[in-house]
Amino acid sequence: MKQSVTVNKTQDLKLANAAKAGLSKLKIKTPKFDLKTLAKKFAVPFISILLFIGLWHMGARALYNVEADYKIQKALADQGQVAADAMAACIASGDISCQPNTLPSPVQVWESFNTLIADHKVISADKLAFKEKTAALNEKRVAEGKAPITYTGRPSFVDQIFTSLKTVFAGFVLAFLIAVPIGILIGLSETLRNSFNWLIQIFKPVSPVVWLLLVFMIVKTMTKDSNSDSAFIISFISVGLCAMWATLVNTAMGVSSVDKDYINVAKVLKLGPLQKVFKVILPSSLPLIFTGLRITLSVAWMVLIAIELLAQSPGLGSFVWEEFQNGANDSNSKIIVAMFIIGIIGFLLDRIMLTIQNMVSFNKNATT
Amino acid sequence: MVVEDIKVKETHENGISFPSDKIMLDLRDLKKVYPTPKGDYVVLEHLNLQILKEEFVTIIGHSGCGKTTMLSMIAGLNPISGGNIAVLGNPIKGPGPDRGVIFQSPSLMPWMSALQNVMLGVNRVFPHASKAQRRDIAKYYLHKVGLDGAFDKKANELSQGMQQRVGIARAFAIKPKVLLLDEPFGMLDSLTRGELQDILIEIWNKEKITAVMITHDVDEAIFLADRVIMMTSGPRAKIGDALEINFNRPRTRKEVLEHDDYYKYRKHLIDFLEH
């Protein structure tokens, strides 16, 4: 073992020297080909994915069998042996009309995913055709001062994703605009902090559903006479209100706990209040503010699904709910597809925030 | 020569021992009280100290005797409980750039470059100078502390010693009347400490800013100072003794170490501390 390590080291050294000599002008980072790190980086996660899919498949199989047995037994009890045999044959043949409705297997989910993509392509083509067809007419209508005709067909799964992203982004911006300034003000003044603390502590744990209802009460009245998209307004405001607390608390904490040394430096240099805030306090609390913003974004994405589901606003949430209500043969696997998409998008959003955080903040150690 | 021959100037509690037009910093009957649940804790009491223009004073004393408290009171960062502090006869009102501070930790803004850190103070003190002039001032002092290649390095990319160099540049660049140093080299290894002492004294020789420096290091106290002030142990700490260091300036470390008086000064200080 020891020997192999030393051999590896000398080889590495040789390789490094050769690389230095040969590529010094090109300045190319020589890729380190090391089986061990390669295995650690790719093989282990790959195995864990296989394991996950395997377990899922087996679990789905078992549930499927339970459900199928139950169906056959029921047929036997209700209608007799002939019906039971027919049911068993029907299930074995894979006919859509009699499939047991339970947790879908990985293969089914993959198929549904492809179905949804194909569906999206069809709808996109439809939209394009519609646009081409109405282009001339719309031009005429606009010239006449009338509203152009828009596509009102069913949105595809991908459209739903973008609708959800739009809602969560609007909610996040709202949370940012409310929480960061208030957080800074509260953080700067201990009096304000003490007097607003009860409010934060009481409203922080309130459930998204209640926020939605509260926003609904207000927005419903305020948008009475306008023809704006009230479902969208309600859902993005609710998302913002649910999600802003983490940013508010973190900003206030970051601003109030700036290193005393920095404050002393600001005092000795007699920086003005604005300079003190923008040159000393804000940069030093940026890591905590960003931690808050990251939590806010992930909370926003999480509550969005529930809120869309309740507010009847289009998006992934309503997609999931409609599929559940639909109860079609592939509804369950479509729901699982949506689950994965939601998870992956949530993960990507967090990565984006982390990248931005590392770009703007002096604290380069922020991870996961 | 015997120890008694060294000219020791006692600072009397009631009288002023210097002509007033030469005094830069005047601490009169200074008192600091921290209220505690068990009653008041008096850190400093009846503390009188006069520091002359262009004088370099080092302060030694046991840990926790109130040296840092005194220094932060002079800086205006810590409120005065009794007595007063005056700079050139004017009582101080809070902190201000006429008293530059070099803190124990470098206290640089880690999100700013070395140059920006120095500029932060320069912009404040010379608001009417052009941007280029202010840049030149900041660059001049960074050059003086030997950081020519590191202007644009972020503060948290610099080593501890280099950060403290920026701290020194920042303090001198605002051209204060009094420079306050709170054990600025306490956190450095002895080699770096020696380097920074040389840099500090080199700039000081040029600028001749009145300096008050707290240190735990007897050799550092003697090497840098015109006068070493010894503080009694707290509570109710005050000035215990003062020792004039009569070496010529500019000094080199070698000359100081080889001087006959050096060990007498050293013995005097150590005797006081061990007392």
C-alpha cells in the first residue's frame, strides 16, 4: 500500500514536471487523471442513484402486486370466478382500462416525462401555427385599435414551469424589497428591534395557507374593478410574505452584529451615517443577508406549490392538483415527474444564489 | 553608573511637570468606573499624565490593569467617568481623526483592498483634495510600510503582518495629531514584530506624530520610547512610575542593545513589574 502511494507520487511529480515544461506557454490546467478521485466523484453518486431507482422499482412492484391482488379478489367476491380470471388476464395484458392505480414505477415516470415533453412540442407547434395564422389579422386589429387575439389553448407542462418560476421570482423580489430595507432599519436601532420583535415572532410561524387567505381578502377587494390577473397577484404576494421572514431576521441580525472593530474604525475615522451603512455595515453583513435570501428563495419555491394549488393560479402546483383530480391512468406518474422537476429547480435556484453570494461577498467560504 | 543615576521624572498627581505650550495630550484626574451588579468597579482613578508634542510614550503594566481602557478613553471610544482628557488644551468630544488608532487586531475591512482601506480614512480627512491626490497619499504610506505590490489585494488575502502594515499606513495617512497604538504587534511572531517595529519607528522619525503605545514587551517599550510609563495594577490603577529613555534618535536596534544604559532601563522596568 505504502509503495503504491509513493509510486503514485513520483508519477504525479513526473507528470507535473512534464506538464510544466511542455505546457507552460499554453497555460492549460493539466487535468489530473486520478482513478481514486474519479471513483469518489462520479462512481459513488452513480451507484447511489442506481440503488435509489432499484429500491423504488421494487417498492412500486410490491404495491402494484398488492393492488392487483385486491382487484382480482374483489372481482372474485363480487362477480365470481370468470370475472376474476378476466381481470387477471386484463391486468397481465397491460391494458389501460384495468391497471392498478398506485405508486408508479421509474419506467412509467420516465414514459410520462417523455409524454409531457411530446405534449409540449405539440402545443408549441400549435401556438406557432396560431401565431402565423393570426399575424395578419392581429396587425389589422392593432391598427384599428382593437386588442390582438391571443392563444387561449391549454398550457403545456413546460409553460407551467415558467409560470411558476415567474410567480416565485415576483414573490422573491417582493420579499427582498420588503425584508432587506426593514431588516437594515431594525438592525441599526435597538429600540426598533425591541419594538418590532413581537411582530416578527408572531407572524414568522404563520402557515402559507393563512397568508394566502389574508392576501386573498385584501386583493379581492382591491382588484374588484380592474381586469388584472388577480390569481397571479394573490399567489406572488402570498409567496413573498411567507418567505420574507428569513431574510428579515438574518438581515437584522447581520446588521446588528457587525464586528465591533469595524464599528470602532468607522468611529475613529468619523464616517458619516450613510458612509457607515454602505461602506462598513452592509458589506460586513452581506454573508448573513445572503444566507437569509437563500432560505427565502427555497421557502418561496416550497410554498409556491401549495399556494398555486389553493389559489387556482396556473403553474406547477395547479398542474399537480389537476393531475390528482384527473385520476387518469398516467396521472400518478405525471405527479412524480412534477415532484422531480420541482426538486431539481429548487436545487438549481439555490445554486444560483450561492454563486451570486460568492461573487459579491468577501466571505468565500460559503457552501451548501 | 548605578540605577539611581538614571533621570527618572515622577509625574506628580497634583502638579504639572511640563510647560503647557509643549503638552499635546493632557489627562487630568482621569477616572473610569464600570457599574457591576455587586457595585461599582473602579478601573482607573486619579490618573494624571501629560504627553509632550512629538513624544513617543510607551505604557506598560500588568494585564487587566486598565491600559487599554485608558487608551480607548483617549481615542474617545470609551466614555470618561471623571476628570478630563484634552488634546492641545481642547477637551475631547468622542472619537475623531485627530487621534489615529492602530488596533491590536488589524481591523481592516476584509471586503476592501489594501488601498481602499487606507483611502477610507484619507477620503474622510482630505475631502477637498482631488481623487488622484488622495490616491497618492494612500499609495505613499502603503509604499512606506513596504506594501508596494499589494495595493489591490483584498485585506483578507494578506497575512497578519501585512494586514497590520496596512493598519499602520491607514493610521499615518490621516495625519493625526496623536497616534494611539494598542499592542499593535502583540499578535505577531517575533520576527515580524521586529520588522514592524522598524517600519513604525522609521515612519515616526519622519512624521514626528505624538505617539502613545501600549505594550507588554519590555524591550519593545525601551526601543521605541522617549519615555516609558508604568501603570500600577488595578483596580484604581494610576501612573506608578515613568522612565526617560535617553538614547539618540534615529536609533538602530543594534545600538540600543549595545548601549550601557539599556540593561539598567530594562532592570528598572522589570523590577517595577515584578514588584
